[in-house]
Amino acid sequence: MKVFGKYIFPSQVMVAVSGLIFLASTTYDVHRSIKQNQTPPSKEQVLALEDYIRSLRRSP
């Protein structure tokens, strides 16, 4: 197949498409993580985390 006057193999197309899919999925995941972390934790979540940390410290 010729693109812009150069011959491109199908394997090259597959590698490019795979790279674009990987880039899109990681970009989506990063933005999703940022959006989820914009809200501060609730008081119940903070208390639950503190209780969990205390329980780890008690165990030898």
C-alpha cells in the first residue's frame, strides 16, 4: 500500500494502530484517575483509613 508516495507494509500499520490504542487508553485512564481524585475524602473514609492504619501497627 502506498501512502504519500512511500510503500507501507501492513505490519507497520498494525504497529501504529496498536500504539495509538495504547496511547488513547492510558490517556483516558490518567484523566479518569484525576477526575476521581478531585473530591476530598469524606470523614467516614478518613476514619476508616485511620482505623486500618492503627490495626496494622498493632500487629507484629
